[in-house]
Amino acid sequence: MTNPLIPIKLLCSILVITKLTACELDKPSTQNHYSSTVQVQTNSADDTTVIDFSGRKFKFSTPVKRIVALAPHIVENLYSIGAGDLIVGVVSHSDYPKEALELPIVGGYKKINFEAIMALEPDVVIGWTSGNSTDILNKVEELGIPVILDQPDTLEDIATSLRMLGRLTGLQTEADTKATEFSTKLSSLRAANHKKPKIKTFYQVWNDPLITINGNHIISDAIETCGGLNVFSSSVATAPRTNIESVIVEAPEAIIASGMGTARPEWLDDWKQWDVIPAVSKGNLFFVNPDHLQRHTVRQLQAIETICAQLDQARSKNSKSKIAHKEQ
């Protein structure tokens, strides 16, 4: 039974990280999870050709002008390349940038209003492989609407996603610029941190039940970019449930949590009673804005910069502790 105390927006994150519904937190296999029935073909020499994340090729006679986006991160990435005015429909929680709040909502995390989609007359629907159910995607295609699949599994895939959207919308120059900026900054962050001492890190998705992530998740990739070591990286499940005893055994030097909003979750301080954990005894209980970290967009860079600064704090405390120990 779902914990009634888990807010719906955070519940969305928890469920998607375990592949149960359509939100913003998963890194699944790259295998296409539904069968396509739509063929989009033209014979024009000026075709707009797009290959989506499932490897399917789509051809349009011109760049698309009307888009329904079935995940908040897709909405944000479209705005990032200057294609926001092409979006005619979104799903709930598509709240960035603020202009997206004015767009028609065609559904939520468990249910899509297909009649609403049809009424918007989109040229294409952009779905998220791990966030949208097989039934939803198939139903949209049965309505005769092409479905382009977006699936940024890694940080590098965010740039790939931007370029795909740019090709689709005729804004390839703008998308290439944004993608290059993202990739350049990401490479810079990796280079700046890869030789630093590693920091054992526990990422906390939620407190009750206590949920974390394994090493295949894009958030783990962000932590590793900053020289962090995900203490549950070897877990089989993408979002394993764990317990306090297991965290104590892993002895993380930093605990990072996001919660559901821009405010630091109160439950992060619950760890203070467990000062046997190095992260607790050294005061390394950190918060990262979930909208930056949990969405597969260019704002991931902001989250990574925050994490890198936090892990630098942990390293500094480790260094001071070693110096103090030598002086004793």
C-alpha cells in the first residue's frame, strides 16, 4: 500500500524510479518497450528526418509545428532550444519555465485524455520511454499520431535529446548550440573533479520507505561526475529500498537528498541521531533542488555544480580531520 504521507509530486518520482508511472526519475534499459504501428514517410528531397531514442526513423515534409509533450523534462528541453511556442499540450507538473504553466494539460501520471490530444491536432506526440506506459503510447499511435520517443539514459544523452528535438522542430542550429554548451560544461566538471579524493555518498530519494538509487541511474552519474561513490551502486534494483542498518554498514561520508520541493526536507535531519555514520558526525547532510537533479534537462548542470561543492566541503572536513589526528 502506498504511504499516504508521501506527497503526490514526490510519489511520482519514487514510482518512476521504480518504473511504475510517468514522471521524471528513471534509467531503464534501452530496449524499445512497445511496438510501433505508425509509418511517417514522404518522398520530398527536403524531408525532415528524425531518428528517435528507440532507433526508429521518421520523415516529415517540413519541421513540425504542433507538439504534445508527455513528460515535464521534454517540455523544458523544447523551451531550451526555443521551441516552446510549438508546444500545444503537456502533462501535469510541467512547470518550467513558467510559461509552460499556461499550456493545456492532457493528463497526468496515470491517465491521458486522448480526446484532448486529438482536439489539439498535434503533428507529433513526444513520449518518454520509461515514463509513459506501453498502453498510452500505443493508443496515441492508434489515433494516427506519430510518437517520437525520448529517453536520455545518461548525462550525455541530454545533449542527444536536445539535438533530436532541434531536428524535429527545424531549430537544429539553436539546439546544437545548447547541446554543445551542455556537453562542454559537463566535460569541464568531469575534468575538474575526476582526480579528487572519492567521497562515499548515499543518495536518499525518500525517508519512509527509505529509498535510494543504484549505479545505473542518471543521478548516480551526476554524483560520480563530482568524485562521489554511490554506496548502493551495486544494487540490482534501480531504486532499491534499504534500511538504516544498511546505511550504517556502508558508512557514507555524505548524505544527499532532494525531497519534493525547493526547501530542504525536514526528514533529512532525522539522520542526526545516527552519529556513527561519518556523514552525520561530520555534518555532511546535503540538499539538492529536485527539479534540477531529477529532470533530464540542462538544469542537471546546476545540480551537479551543487553536488560538487558539497562533496568539496566533505573533502575539506576530511583533510582537517586528518591534520588534527596527526597533531594529536
